[in-house]
Amino acid sequence: MKTILIPLASLAMGTWAVAAPEVAPAKPITADKGPIGELLRKWAAEGTAAGNIDDWYDNRDRGHSQLNLSPYPQLQAIEYSEADRKTNRDWALQTNVRAVTVFGNSSTSAGPTTGGSNPRSAYASHGGIPFLYTAYRKNNLYLYPAHHDHHPGHDGLPLATGTFYGDLFPANTPYFIISQGSSGTDQPFMKAVASTLAAFRPEVKTALASEGMLMPAVQMIFRMCNKQLATPADYLTGKAHPTVFRGDQVDALKMVQMAHDIDAKHLPPLAALRVVEEDSPEAGRDFFEPLLTEVLADSPCAIARVHRAMAASRRFVVSADGSKDVNGLPLTYHWVVLRGDPERVKINLRNKAGTSAEIVIPFHERAPIAPGDPLESNRVDIGVFVHNGTHWSPPAFFTSFTLDSEARTYDAHGRLIEIGYSMGESLIEISNWPAFFDTLKTEPISPGVRLITGDWKGADFAAAIAMGESYKTASAKADALAKERKDAEAAVQKAAPEAKKEAEEAAKKAREAAEAAAKNRDAIVAEKQPGFDVPLKSCVESHLRALIEDPTFCLTHGAKLGGPSRDAAIKRLIAYGIVKQTEGQQPEVLPVLPGNKPWNERLSRYQRVMLGRGAGEILAAAIPGVRYDFRTNLVDPRLTIPKTWRDVFHHAPDGTPTGWTRYDGTAATEFNARGQAIETRDALGRCLTARAVIYERKRAANFDPRSGPDRTPLTFSAGIHRFEFKYDSDRDFVGTMTEAGALK
């Protein structure tokens, strides 16, 4: 069916109407032969099912994961012109609101480090979430796969929990349905939505659509009916409202039945939020990115914040008094922590009705989304629900997101001690097994190798050396077959049409042989072999990991190994204020946590990771075959600008913040509590004169935004504006500031 797009007044990212199609003969409500189809046909015969007559389907991946419309004869498809395709108006994230009831999908995505999935792009973009609310209330609902934005793992390193990045979504909203996985995983959700829209009673669907409540009702039904809910009470828990949903948990039959059971006098309500009070952190003092704030988005059904302030917790007063019931039924209010530590997040209702609450969210480090779950997140989710005596609303979310690239340390009183930027993860492994096996034959065994062979005896070395010979033989075979595979695949490209099939079969056999040979080679070190109780890979790499987790390594074993790598590691640790070295003395670690415990028990998480980084670099240089990699924790580049410094904070005896020392790898700069660079101090160490600080991003002249996200780091420098401070007494650590003019 051909449709015409008519431009309307722009809303946020754009609004388009779909012209009414030509009148066609009545079509059956469904062609589905299963239980859902039987119910829809029965209800259609009774006149109690609205069908899909006024519903539209929008595919935005050019048929890559297109809904089969055969079971839905009444459903109309949006069609795009050749001009639309040339300008990609038919592709990926829908950035226009359509003035009809529409659901759609796009099984497209960028990689996790190059922009991510369509929903993540919308959440991280300026104006994205408010736009999505407009679409939601205009009866538009889109479904997208999470792709690689929602898998267990951290920074793509091959750790025990996986090779991905965790939950990368900075917010949670009811405006999308996001499917777990990649292309095609949106299919069960589309089918369920199409059938659910058909199952509403005509008067119910009309009322919901006219009030902009149709897709909110679909979201409530979808979440209420998911198979992971054991009881109706689970609807008010995080189990019902994850960021991303699994296709095998969709219960389309239950959704259809619930939609049909709704009557016009008891329509599902809508929870709506607004922020009444919140602190406003100051740029240059609490955070440093120009043009950014803690406000990621404000919209009635999804409020999102990024914890940028230095404070240990953030306080908000939020009202749900804008919540709505179409029929004017009285509402009850429910506020709940869906994700995050419920013992630390505080929700204090401010009135008996529960329409308003004070929310206090402490800084949350990355943590499992639920106890025992391998998937980790940096987000706290609070859900707000209203009930009208019959139905719950879909959730309205208040979310707080922390930046995984920041490692923060607070003391027992909630005072900030340290922020280590460019926090990351370490990978250490044997990447060249032949080179490692050769080290076992050397006499005497090198100090570095002895560190990871532990208490091996002569028989252990003999068994490992024999294993190395087997690995060498298997590796040669795998390399030869890999070359044969490459040649066979190249032959397919060159083959004449009549020889294509034969070439493809030969390439298939070559690929299978190469894969089997590589698997046999890898099994020699990855599986248990004679002479060892555990696989050699596990044995050796567990020793390597233990060494980089030992904060004393750089100053003890590292000193014995010596070399340029150890010197460079110590130099970097000194430059970041983690280690100090007095002339003629051994290097000494400077723990940031106070107390009388040994120094290695008073280290921050950031200090431990940086000491481990030094250890990894020393080991990789000292032991042939070892590879070490350090990766900064991935944060969406639209949410922060990379920073390459470490800030250590100072407080007066009474706990008043007095400023911080910044170590940027080249120098240490002193700041006062206002974020100004200190020039002079008085006898008590208080700031007397200071200069304003300028933060900017100096992009390379040849930077091309089409090449991917901008990862140019933030820089800082002292500006020309000077300030002077005076103090009332020796106990005054805040002082009075006056502007002293600008430098010439």
C-alpha cells in the first residue's frame, strides 16, 4: 500500500503524519491459526475487538528484520520512497513522531565503542528522552535490539564474566521496548504488540488513543505479563522493569487476554513526575566538562540524572501530582527502588497521599544489577507507579547514572578523598605460547618466569616443555590449514559461475579443518594435560593475575626484575602522587585512606588499579610471551569528556573542604575549594590568591566526526582572572573572596 508523508509542525526531532489510505474491502482481524488467532476471531465476531484497522507498522532496517504482515491483514505498512532511502529517512532510530498509531523496529546498531544501539543513542543525545515522551504520548512505540550494549563483561576484556561491557544504558524509560541480543531478536515483541493492539475493545482503544495513553497501556500490559514475573506483586520490583527484555519471556497470549479484559470505565492510569527541588552543582568546582550538567533529561515518565557533583549523595524532591487517570478515579502512589542498593537509597514520602517524595541517592559504583547476576551497571533506577483500584500504570522512572571512568573514594563521614579519572581494567595473559615455552628451557630460570611457575619442580618443567613440543606441532598444522582456508576462500571469489558450487564446498571443508586444528592447538593449554592438576593456561595466568593484584609488587618483585619498564612504571606512579621517592631512598606508596592499618590496607581502589597497571607492564617486559593491556572503562562519549588526571582532596580539622591537589602526569596543581588554581597561601596553608581555571577540549585540526566519537581529552589551564581571600580568624577556612582584576 502506498502512503504519503505530510510534514506537520516540528516537535523536537520532527513530526510526520501518514495520509489515510484508500478505502479497501474489510479484511479479517487475523490469519493466525494459533490460540491468539482463535481468540481474536471470536472477539471480532462479537464486535469486542478493535483489530488493527487504524494501526501502522514501520520497518526501519530495509527488511532486515521485517515483521511478516500475513497474520495481521488489517495492519498497514509505512512505505518509504527512493528519496527517503537516499537520505536514510527509513533507517535506524526513528527521529520523527507520526500522527497515527504506529509501532516499528530497526535491527540496526553501531558497536558499543562507536555510538551503540539506537536506544542508547537516543538516551545519550540532547533532547532525546523528551522527544521519546512526545512519541510515546502520540501512540508511537518502537522496538530495537540492545546489540552489544547489554551483555555481561567489562571493557570488552576476556574476563571470567564475558567479553562485553555490561549495561551501557545511562537511563531507563518506558518509551521503548529493547530486546536482548542483536538482529531479529525484536520479532517476538513485534508480534505481541500487533496482537495486543488488535485485542483492545473498540471503545477502550479509541479512548486510550485519544488521550495519548495507548502505548503506555501496551507497556503496562507487556511488563505485567512477562514470564519472569512469578506473582502480580513482582510488577513492583526490578524484575518487571529491566533496561532490556528477553524474547523468550514474552507471553503474547496473556497480553492479548489482558488487553481485551480492560473496560472503558477502568483504563490504566499514567504516572507522571517532575523535579521540585535539587541541588545545582557548579561547573569548574563540582565537575569540569563545559556545557554539561547533571541533567540528562526531564520528561514526565523518565527523569534522568548523571552524578557529576563531588558530593557523596544527591538529594531531589520529586512530585507525582501530575499523574493521570482518564476517568478521574482516585489514585494511590507507590515509590520503589528497582535497581541499586535499597539500604542506601532513601525515599522519604513528603505527604500522606504519597504524591511527593524526597529521594537521596548516594554515589553508586558499578555493581551487579541484582545479587548474583553477572550483568553489571552504573545506574540506580527508582520506579513510580499509580493504581486506580483496578490497574497499575506503566512505570515512571527516576534514574541516576555514575561515570564508570571515575574511581571515587569517600571516608566514613562522606567526605571526598580522591577521584581517579581514566579508571580502567587490566588484562594479562600468555599471548605467545611458543615464546613462553622457550623460557622454560632456559637455565637458570629467569626471575620473572620463576614468579609465575611458583613451586614447580623438575618434573613440572619437563611436563610443560613436552606440552610445548605438542603445542609447536599443533600450531604449525593450524597455521598451514589457516593458509589453506584463506586460499580456498579467495578461490571462491575468483571461481567461474559453473565452478562456484565446487569452490564453495572446498572452502567449507577448509574452514572446518582450520577451525578444528585451531581448537586442538588451543586445547593443549586450555585443557588439563598429563603432569598437571589444572590446565596450564589457568595455572600460569592465575599467577599473573595474583601478581598484578598485589600492591607491593612494583616496590618488591618489580625492583628485582628492574629494567626500563619498571622505571617507567615508578615514574608514572610518582607523577600521579601514588608513590613518592626521596633521593637515596626506596620508593614509598602514599595511601589516601587515613588510619593506623598497614599502608597496603589503606589504598583506594584507584591506587590499587594503578599499582597493578605498573606490575602488568613490568611482567610483560620481563617474561616473553606475556601480554598486558590496560583499558579505560567505557563511558558513552556523549556523557563525559576523557580526563587524564587524579584529584586528591583536603579538609580542614573541622572537616571543611579546602581544595585538592591535581596530578596530571606531568605536574601537581593546587586548587582551592572553589576550583581555582592557588597562587599563594598564608602561614596556615589557606589560599590567599588564586586564578580562575579554563577547561577546554583541543581537538586535532583534522578531526572528522564521521570517523567516530571524539575522545580528545579535556585540558585545563590558569586563566587571567585573579582572586584574593581574607579570613576572619584562624578557624575560618572558607574566607571572603574578592576579585583582584585580570592579569595583563
